[in-house]
Amino acid sequence: MDEINRYAIFALLDFTSSRWVRHEQYRLARITQNYMAFCFPVHITIRGRFLATPERVAKAFREINPSVAKLPATISLNQPIYLQPDLAWLEVVPENQGYQTLRSLQEYFEDRVSGYAIADEVPDSHKHAGFRPHITLGWGVTPAVFQKFLGFHVPILPPSCIESLVLVRYPLHWPLTEAVKIERIVPFHHIKPDDIISKVE
């Protein structure tokens, strides 16, 4: 029987932005005592969880169209927002070209993954028009916790840059008790078949 794993596709940000977001995640986690955000790299989910065999998902990732990486890569993030029942995140500001890039990437990978996925764990309401590009700050958040978090000064993050696209493999169980594993990395502005780096070779 072929091996089947749970995967997702993330966009990673530049080092400075990632360090700033990680600091805010840590500040929130100290209040909630929920550290699940640290099982992930700082990221924007482009294509959420799906089940596939390693061979088929690697093939889909190798076939990335180089034109995808020629899209604008600069984004801006809003102030933190609370979403019921227990999330806090930073949403990407729609009024810039990088936001449209993220939407284009979502559509692109939605089309690519649909041909290779054995099962899809993303609700239809979160796809296409329902796609809201964001960075999760943490889980286990209540309205009271969120107000406490906002009681501290949250600095405004300067524009961020999409640095790479990554294919990640999830552990067997959700919620996570161990980190996702980055299987493949593609530098965003250098997408060619030869640039795909396997982390498991």
C-alpha cells in the first residue's frame, strides 16, 4: 500500500518580518499557554491540508509554472484581529499587489493539488473567494485574552516580502504536538525545476 501523508503549501516571509511575527506569537503564547504556533514556521497558508502520496505531491510541486514567481512579492499586514472561537491572526492588507499575488497562488495551487490529492481537508468556504491570506498568531485565544494582548503596544510591521514557497508534511495527529516538516523549498523569485530543493534527499 502506498504511503499517504498530510501536506500543505505555505508562503514564508523574509527574516526580519518572520522574527517580528515570532516575537508577537511568543508574547501571545505567554498569556494563553498555547504554544502550537511554534509547531509551524511563520507563514501564510497558500493551500491548506490535503492527503497525498509523496510521489504525487512531489510531482505537483516540481511542475510549478515559473511565471508564478514573477508576481509582486511585497505584502503588508494589518493589526491583530480576533476570530471566534479561539484564534488571533494578522490579515494581509488587500490594497496592494502582493495580496493579489497570494490570491493568484491560492488559485494556482488549488488547481494543481486537486489533481493529486487523495482527500481534501479544506472546507470549500475557505477557497477561492473565501480565501483570507493571514498569519496565525496563536490558538486558545478568548476575547479577554485578546484584549490583554492588545493592552501592550503592537508595533506596525513595515512591508514584508514573500521569500519562498514550501511544501510541508504534517505529523499524524491534530492538534499538533510536534512540528511540521518542510519537505521542499522553492525560492520565490527563482522558480525553476532545478531550484526545487528536497529536504529529504
